[in-house]
Amino acid sequence: MNQPRPGTEPVRVRTSVPDATVARLPLYLRVLGGLAERRVTTVSSDTLAIAAGVTSAKVRKDLSHLGSYGTRGVGYDVDLLMECISTELGLSEDRSVILVGVGNLGHALAGYGGFRSRGFRIVALADADVRRIGEKIGDVEVRPVDELEALIKEKRVTIGVISTPAAAAQEICDRLVAAGVTSVLNFAPTVLAVPPGVHVRKVDLAVELQILSFHEARKNGGAPRLDRAALVRDRDRDQDRDRSGGEGVEAARMVVVPGPVATPAPAPAGPGVPGTGTGTGAGAGAGAATDADRLEAIGGLEAIGGEAS
């Protein structure tokens, strides 16, 4: 059940704040909380910028969306700014959360005390593993995932946390949404599809480690870079070689290269002119037949129009 926190009234969150700004507001709130613990009363945009890892101009622009411009030469009042950001984030009331998937990661999340101090109460735990059923984490008992819808209704849950294996995440998400959950924090390594009006935030620890690996690879001299120009040249050369090879094969199939033409043996003297070989002897016919056979064998008989006849 979402309950107003002591000393506050529920405030409707404005929708005019850009998403990028909303994503940075929790960073500012965390910094301000640390300053408040040290009894610091004012903070400059430069200090907030350094602590949050952004520019001071970005801090001022972000906070201007909340109607807080600070005081030139003095900065921002820490307590007032904390209240302003908390209200904008909807932290003026406690949020009831259900966590589905009480494996190693889910167990750690369920036992994290920082959620409650920030206004989030894990009021229900569900898992498909019968060995987990009945286990207590803090004062919350793990229930069968079959009871998911009943738990959401009973506890008036609006936020769901999914820490199941990827294969089960979409089905769990669909059931959460169908039961009335409108915000989902997804730790499963998969992308969830949700209808309009449902917000999903994805936390992929493997992706975060890969990003860190990127930065590690560029320390101490940097990671070797690919020679993109050389890659393009190699690709073009391979493509040219492939095209040349293919065209050469086609050309070889089309060009007729006849072998040496056999010279007819002199025909014996007959009724015609003596010794000229122009008579009707077998020699002339044998030579013509040999050329025709050769040309036909290489597919060129039609190409040369019967010159062998």
C-alpha cells in the first residue's frame, strides 16, 4: 500500500520534466543526502556537478525544471532542494514493491535495507522454486509464484521487480501488468514488451561490466584501434578478386579456342587434275570431319557458322 510519509502530502508529479533530467535527479538527491548528514546547509551547482559527474550548467538547467534557481553567490539550500527533488520524484509517499525471483540476485535485493530508507517497501516475494517457498527474508515470506496476482491485490502493489531467468521474465511481466502493476524494474537479461502506460527500467549487470571493460581497455596507452581504411581496402580487393574470378570463368565458357587445323593428306591422283588433291578422294572429307568434331566438342560449331564444312 502506498502511504504518505510523515510530514508530507502526496504531490502529483509534473510531466514536463525531461526524462534525462529525471534520470539525474536521484544522483542529486543522493549527494544532497550525504551533505545533509554532514550538516552542510548550502551547496553550489559546481559541487553538485562534480559529485554527480555532470557540468554545473547541466545542474542549473535540471534544477530549473523544478522551479529552484538557487541564490547567486550562495547556492542552493540543501534541505529545501532535497524536499523539492523528493516531491518531484514522488517520494512523498512510500511505494509497495513485489519482487519476483528470489535466487542469488533476488535474495540480495530483498535483503537490501537502502530501499526502505528511500521510501520503497518490499511487501511481497514470489518464486517458482519450491525450495524457496516459506523462506523469510527480513519479515517477508517467499510465496509461490502462482499466488502472484493475489499478492499484488492484497498488498496494493504498483511496482514490480523481476530477477528471474530471462526465459521466464516476459511471462512474469505480463502477469504483473495484468494484475495492475504499472512500473517494472527488470534485472533479467532480456528486453520486455509492455503496453502503453507501463514504465520499465532495465538493469543489466553484464552490460555495465562491458562498459567498464571498454574504459579499462583504454587505460595505460589505450586499446589497439582497428585500421578502418585498411579494412575497407581489403574488403574492396576481395570483392574485386571475386568479381574478376567470376567474369573470367564466364569468359572462358564463351570464347572458342579451336585447336590446330589438320592439313588434309594429298589425295591420290584421280579423274581430276593429277596430284592436286582436289579430286573426290577420302582425304578432303576426313580433314573436314576432324575439325567439325573438335569444334562441336568445345561448343563452337554454331558460333563459327559451319566453317568446317
